[in-house]
Amino acid sequence: MHEFSICRDILAAALEEYRALDPAPKRLKAVRVVAGGMHQIIPEYLATAYGILSRDTPAAGSKLDLVIKPVTGRCRECGWEGEIVPPFFQCAACGALAIDLMQGRELYLDRLEVEDHEHERDQGL
Ligand SMILES: [Zn+2]
């Protein structure tokens, strides 16, 4: 399950960002990750990995939101651009197998959702 190694990297990056927040928030609510279709992540496996790996860290109890971007490519023969469904890297217009990937390999931390002390104080009024 490669979701565990992907999750380990995501969690490390998220915790680093979280700890750098100033002023320090009260807790981490959610982490949003953008992943291209090339990574072939199974969302349920990633969520499971996140639940296990985030235990005993400040991310415990937070949610992992996964946004999957479709794989798109451009044909070197005819210039066609569109969505590719791995593992078939073929041009939908001319049938050539000369596809340059445009999108689908990305994998990054998009945003953190946090709850801060200020917010909680406001709710009490
Ligand atoms: Zn083509």
C-alpha cells in the first residue's frame, strides 16, 4: 500500500506548516491535499493511513481532504489536448502514442484548516 508512504510525507509537511503558524492555533481540523491521477491513490486507504499515522501527533483527530486532479496530456503528433485514462496513454484524436503529460503528477499540501483560541473565545459571547 503506497498510500502509507505518501501519507507519511503529507503528514510531515502538514505538521511542519502547522507548527510554524504564529500565533499557534488550538488544533488542526483538516489538511487538504491535491494529488494527480498518476499517483493512483485509493482515498479510503489514504484516509486509513492518515488516521493511523497521525495518532500521537498534533494532527490526531483531524481530517484529510483529498482532491484528485485528472491526468491530462498533449499529443506530440497532432496537438490534441485532453484527459488521459492511465494506463492508456493514447491520443483520442489521431491515436498516436506520443503523449506529453500536462497534469496528473502533482502531489502537494494545499491548505490547513485550523481552530484557534480566538475563535473559541468569540463563540462563547
Ligand atoms: Zn494526436
